[in-house]
Amino acid sequence: LWTPTPTPTPTFTPSNTPTPTATPLEGAIAGEGETLLLIADFTYIDADATRIEPNLEREFEDIGIRFVRIHHPILDRDEAREILATYNATLILWGEAARGGVQVEFEARAIELSFTPIQFDQLRVAAFEVNSFDAYIFAGMDSRYIVEFTLGRILYSEEKYDDALEAFDRAVALIPEGRAMDVQAGWLYTLRGRSYEELGDHAAALVEYDTAASLLPDWGGPLTFAASAASFAADFEGAISRATQALDIGLDTPLMDEADVADFEILAYVIRSGAHHYLYVTGDPRGDIEQAKADMDAAIALAEGLRAIDPDYVTADLYAQRAGIWELMGNREAALADYDTALEQMPDSAAIYIMRGIYYHIAEEYDLALADFSRAIELDPNDADAFRNRASTYIDVEEWDLALSDINRSIELDPTYGANYGYRANIYYSLGQYEAAIADFTTTLDLTPDFTDVERAITYAARGAAYLQMGNFEASLSDFDQAITLRPTAFNYVRRGLAHTGLGDYNAALRDFSSAIELDETNDLAYYFRARLYVDQYQDCEKAEADSARLAELGASDAALDQDIATLCHPPSPTPLPQNAPDPMFDNGATITLTSPLPLIVLAEPTIAAAQLGACTAGTTVTAQQTIITSDGRRWVEIDCQGVVGWVEEAKLPKP
């Protein structure tokens, strides 16, 4: 233990240590992938302050951390970064010591920042590392705190996140109660949060970041990371709130240079923009697309400032994200310009080709979309998104074999992505392979517990449609019930009405078609199927004609329906067939078993209205008595249906 005499915690200021003269390397340079810690000489403000370097050397040697001693003090972070790069080291630490305690400065090897383009089905924001941080141990505190803190950051760099958390936990346990802010533990909690994020536990990360924010109240960095974690956890309102707080507090800190601060500001703007973007796309009223655009403009302006200093600084993905926002705002010309700018900077980015391909797909410029998706596949033959989007385009141009080949490849590359099976199910449905479609829709539902209500409703409705095509009306009805519970749209009511019709529950079908019309007065399918019910099952001329008239207003008249209404409601006068031309099929008492219900009507004299006798049900055996032909050329058969005699159009009768 390093336990100097307790004194009040001093406020440290950099000492006037002269810049050291360059000396030969004091140890071997780290090889690629190797871990190396650098321990520089500390500056001693008080001559009698206890030396900390020997204790650190002994502790790190005991736990097997390779280190090199730098036998001179570090003047500033620029020098620290230069030495870090010279040795290709993982981490360098240095600082100042006094009787009251020790201020320890850390600088880690930088990791390049890269933004991942936001997709429409889920938000992804980039996070980068805390490379510059510090800590303080006061007199009487166990110096093992610095060792565990350092060890945790080294393990984090080695991507050993569980081990890093164990080291960070041991460091937390060494903080005296109520002194977390005094030892500047905000950085420790920030790194704990980063470890949890890398393990995919965004909820735990959020707790750590919020704690860090309370310990670093003058720096918005932890809140920026918290906003990122909230986005990953689909808490977009929380992401917006925290990113806003981070920007309001400020992201400038003496530990970072201007470029690092700008990177943090870019990240905060990107997170807030992305959260608004996602909420807007999903129809959430909290999503402000204008704010999303303003934030992305701010991020691009900052990034272009960095690019002016460093031409290798990449802004392409930011332009690609803004292009998606332009699309939502209806400015497709600006969107295309941003995609083109992005590809000028990153011509080998499969992700951006996919995004521009989606742009062309939505614009129904299918050849250009296919070209972009194909280019993405050339750049990355293992990109499941590229194959999926090209399959979607092939579906729209009805190239079923090519679509099936691409979606199979996408499933091979990403077998747990449930939406892939939905695409393939749509292909099977279009090919009439309904059993295969049902199996894939079921897999989609099984693999996507995080689907939104809308997405689940769409999948249930699609599977219900496949059941409907197979004549499995019970299963179809169950799926449409689920779809309507989740998303009561007019189209879902129409399709459930068809399931009720198939089951013979005409009253329920009529209610569903009417519900569809209440939701959408322009839904021609609802009017059509309701009119069919009025004709075929209810023989209600007035309502059938009203629905037919509405179909005409909508430009969706159906000739067959209108003919059936005319037959039911306005039959023409009969003209008997000549005696010398009998119909051998239906004359002379032929018997017929009906396969579907048929309405019987009285064919009136020219001046007398027709009468409706009712329907003869399916399965009934009837007797044909005579055949006539009307003035419009249609043939009619007089039949006896269990004692009720009426006329049925010959074309609707099965063969005797």
C-alpha cells in the first residue's frame, strides 16, 4: 500500500518542467496486437512526497502486465501521444504527486471513429473510445485503485470485456464511501459503461453512464455515451434528452484536443438526429424530421472542418445519413447529391451503395437499384443486406427465380434475421406455393420477438392470406383476428371478411366489409365483396345497386357483378325456345345436384316486375323442367327446388 500522510486534496496545476531532450528508446516497441504499458516519471510538487513509480512497477509486474519505464516526466498530452505512438503502446500513464495525493493522467492508443449508416428498420449509432482520462488518489487511499483502473482499461483494449469489468469493479470497491467525485471516478464509470455496451447490455451501460455524468457534471461526454446506449435500447426519447443535455453542458475538456472534442460533438448531433429520424420513420409524433436535418447539418459542418485539417477524415457516412433525411423531406434531388458525395469519398462502401440502391428502388428506378445492389455484392459478397435488397427489387419486377436465389443467399449468410423469411414467403406466395409461404411467415414470427405491432400485424395478415388461398378458413380467420387486434386497417377487415365468407358466416363477413368501408370510404374491394354478398346471399337489390354505383364512382366497376345484379334485379322478358330445338341436357326431367347456392327468380312478362323466390342451397338435388332463351341471348332453365319452381341461368348450373 502507498499511504502518505493525509492532507487536504490539492488542486493541481502543471509544473514548469522543461521539455526533455530526446533520448534513445528505453524498451522494446510493441508488436502488432501486443499489449504494452508505459509508466513515465511523475512530477513531485512536494519533495517529500512518497514515490509512486516503484509501487506501480511492482504491482504491474505481479499481475503480468508488460511495461516500459519512461525515465522523465511528461510535459503534456501531445508529448504523451507522441511517445505512445513511438512505442506502439496500449496506454501511457504519468502525473504529479504531492503530500495530499497523486493526480494520474492516462492516454490510450486511439481507435479510429467510424459511423455506421442508419437503416430504416433499426437505429445504429457509432461509439468511440475514451482515450484521454485521469484519476486521483488522496493520501491514505489504496494505490491499488490506479492499478485496477489501468488493468481494466488494458483488458478493454484487448476486447476482454468481462475481465475488464471485474478489474473496474475491484477499483470501485477501493473508492472510500462518498469520495467518488474526489477521485474523479466519472472516467471509471464511463469505461464500465463502454464495457457493458460491448457486451450488448445497453441497460447496464446506461446506468453506468448516468452515474458518470453525475460525477463529471461539467463535461457532456458520459451523457453522449448514455444517449448512444439509449438508442441501442430503443429509448429514442431518452437518447434525444441525453444528447441535448450533453450539447448544452458542452463537450470541451482540457484532456482532449479540438479534434477529439469535435468528434464528441459530431456523435451527439448524429445520435439526436438519428433518434428523431427513426421516430419520424415509425410514425411517432415525437420524431421531428426538421430537427434531424438540422442536427445532421451541424454534424457535417463539424466533420468538414476536421476534413479541412485532415483530408483523410471521412464524412461520407454522414452524407449518406443526411440523404435518407432528404428523402423523407421530399427533396430527392438533394438526397441523390448526398449519396453521390458519399460515394465519391468512399467508392468501396457496400453500405452506401445499398442505401443509394434503396433510394432508386423507392423511386421505381429498378435498373439503377439493381446495379447498386450488385455493386455492393461485388464489394462484399457476404453482405446479407445487399442480397436481401436485390431480392426485394427482383420481387417488384417479378423476376421470381432471381429473387428466390438472392433471398436464399441472404438467409444462408444471416439465418437468424427473421425478415429474410418474410421476403421469401412473399416469393413463395406469388409462385402459388402457399404451404412454403406459411412455413416462412411462421419462421418470421418466431425469429422476431422485437417486431413492432405493425410489423407483426403485416406478417399475420400475410400468413392469413396464404391460409385463405389454401381454403383453410379457420386458420386464416385466426391470423386476421391477430392482425386486426394489432392493426385494424380496412384491408385487414376485407380479408377477414373473406375468411368469414368461406366459413359461411355471412353476417360476420358483412360486418367486416362494412367496417372496412367505415375506415376507408374509397376501398373498392370492400364495396365489391359486400355487393357480392348482397347479390349472392341476401338478394338485396337496393343495397347491391348502391355498392355497384359507388364502385363506378371509384372507377372500379365490375362487369360480372353488374351483370349478376341485372339478372337478379332486372331480368329480361323470356322468349320460349322453338319446339324443334330442345336442350337435350336439361329437358326431359334431368336431375342436378347444386354445388353452390343459386337464387331462383320469376322471369316476368315485359310489363311486370321480376319476383325473387329465394336461394336454392348447395347440395340440393333439383329437377330441370324446360329451357328458354331470353332476348339478350342467355339461356335459362326452369327447375323444381323442393317444390319451389323458378328460373336459373343455365351457365350457373352444373352438368346433370
